[in-house]
Amino acid sequence: MENRKLTASAVMQMLSERSFKKLRQIFKDIEVADLSEILSELEIVPCIVLFRLIPKDRRPEVFSYLPFEHQARLLDHLPDIVSASLLNQMEPVDRTQLLQNLPYEIREKLILKLHPEEMQITWQMLSYKPHVVGRLMSPEFFSIPSGMTVHDALAAIRWNGCHTPEHLLNQIFVVDHQGKLMGHVNLSSLVLADPSTILVDDLMDSNFVTLLVSDDRRRAVDVFRKYDRPYIPVLNSEAMMIGVVEAEDVFDVAEEEATYDIQAFGGQTSLEDSYFQTSVIRLIRKRGSWLCAVFILSMLSVAILHSMFENIEGLGLLLMFMPMVLSTGGMAGSQSAALTMRGLAVREIESGDIWRLLGRELLVGLGLGLGMGLIGFGYAHYLEKLDVNFSLMISVMVLSTVLLGILLGSALPFAMRRLRLDPAIASAPVIATFVDILGLLIFMLMTWLWAYGIVMVSP
């Protein structure tokens, strides 16, 4: 079986057949990111069994790619010696991001398992504020003192470079006797230069870009976007170099910020985990607060219309509630569309996930629709003093419109992709227009049922 075609179901099949030798060989050759993606789709018990089949030297990297929920559960179930080994071998940035999301008691217990040097690094990084560059900084970098010859610099790299990740040796930082950054020199320049006569200072580039350890991480995103560097040195308040920030860690921040903006634009609180790793209850809570605020605000339109037409009754009274019903359905649809489009863009949601997604969104729609329907009933019956049956009809309209809006907002991006169009076409105005049409159809159906006496209400 080719590794690129490996799926979670295929792995589970081999596990059930106890093909441990075959799995070990696959886990030895497969890309780390692909293996982490497979493990993240499995329940915790088979995940633990499979994790033990991964070569020991690959475990820390695979672990760092896993979602936070899987990382936390693995640490809880793995033996102490295994979890301690994982934490000690993780990159400082990945370890900090894991620990900062854990409860304090668990975090402190895990930190105490670290080697003294790693423990000191971890406490130092956790001492910085959550959204500053210090939390993204890796203290692993290679520097040489100013005034050193090329020969001595190459000797220092050979003897001490093994403690620094290879990709961070492409640029060697030059510091003065106080540790203040003076510039950097390319490794290729050192290799090609005359080792005995040329000083590092002669090859050094004094034009460099830096970040302060206290800078907001959004500034780091802007700096990397502007200068396109693989990593940038980090300085403290005294201009001493204390670490580097790598582009891959800043890209994660950029994705988080973009996700927050997309979900906020869609009218919901940002999700910490991916869509399918977030429970339905949590989705309802995250989206319900904004939807409830919009629903309550839209009641002003009903109040304004009622104040202008105090003696209105019958069909006219029902029409007054249409802006409230339609705006809520449009908002609910926009929320679903934003989540779906973002999931498709970052491949958290695949084209084959449509029925799984619609099933979850159906539950979310029922939860939100029932909640909004209850609020609508309370407003119509207790504040507007309308009949119970009439208020129930308003609730049914709210529930139906919210549910249809959510299902439409979830399905339309898939339809756009199926038609080879950009899913972003299914934007908020398009969703709102479709929801308005469906809402009016629901309104016409309810009025038809009312007119023919199938639904008996009297405002």
C-alpha cells in the first residue's frame, strides 16, 4: 500500500489484523504530517496503541503535529517515562503552546518531568504574556563573537553546531562581548572564504531585521510578510539576542488571526479547535451568543412597526415579525457559510464530508432554532401580549428559518465547489438573499394554513 493512499480506516484494518510489523515499516517511511492527520481521526485507545509503533526518534515530531485535544489525552494515558521523553524532545515553541493551554496543576506536573535545562527554558517562555513574540521564540540559535576568524568560526560550528537545528545554521549570528547582535553571515560565505586571513566581520551583513521579545505577535506576522525571512532574531530590552522566531510558527499565528477574523465576520466566537473536533454543544454556545444578540436587536423593528400601526391585526400583524425572522435566518446561514468556507480553504473539511457536516449542522440548527423560537415566543406572548397560538406560530417560523438558513449556508459552498466555482461566492449577501426567499415561502405556507383554518390562531 502506498503511503500517500494510507487512510485511517486502512490503518485500523491492519491494527485489527495485528499487522504490527507492517505498521512499523509504514510509520517509518510515511510523512510525519500525514501520520499525524491519520492519528487525529482515531479514538484515543487505538491512537495510543499506534503511537507506540512509531519509531522513537519520530514520536516527538508526530506528537507536535497532533491537535491539542489528542496531545492532552495522550499525555494523560501514556506512561510517565514516555510522556517525559516526548516533552523533553519537543521543540520549545511547540512545548510552550501545548503547556499554555493546559490547566495550571497539570502544566506544573508536566514541567517537573523536564530536564533542568528544558525546564528553565519552558518557565522562561511561559513567563511572557500570551500574545507576544516571547511565546513564539525558540532559544535555540547559533552565534559567534565578533573578531573571530573564518577558521575559528567553522571550527566552532563543527564542535557546537550539533546542539542547534540544522536549518538554523544557514545564517550565523554575530554578537559582541555583551551578547548584542551586530549582524549575520551566511554559512556558504564562511565555507567559501579564506579561513586563515579573513575575519567574520568582513563577511558580516550589518543590515538585519529584528523583533523585540515584547512585540505583539501580529507585528511578527507583518514583519515576516514584508521581509520574507525563514527566521528573524529576537532581542530583549537591552538589545541582546535571546532567540529566533521561525516563519512556520508565525504562519500558524497568521492562520489563527485569519480564522478569528473570518468567524467574527460570520458573527460567531472563534473556535479553538477544528470544526469536527468541536462538539455540537460548543458550536451552539459559540454561535448562539451572537445570534441571540442579533435576534434581540431585531425585535426593535417589530416594536417600531407596532408603535406606528397600533390597531393592526391578522395578516398585517404577522408581517411585522418578518424582518425579525428573516434577519435571524440570514445571520444563522452566514455563520454556517463562514465555518464551511474556512474549513474547505484549510482542508479541515473535505468534499466527501458534506453529509457528516450537514448532520452536525442539523443538530446545531435545531438547538439554535429552538432557543431563538423560545425567545420569540416570550417576546410575542409576554411583551406584545399576543395569543399563545399566534406566538407559537412565530416560534415555528423562527425555528424553520434558522434551520433552513444553517443547512443552506453549509451546503452552498459545497455546491459552488462542485460547479468548479470559488466557494467564497456563497457569501453573506447570497446566503441572506436565499434565506429571505425561503423565509417568505415559509411565511406564505403559514398564512395559507391560517387562511384555510388548518392553523387556528387569533392575535
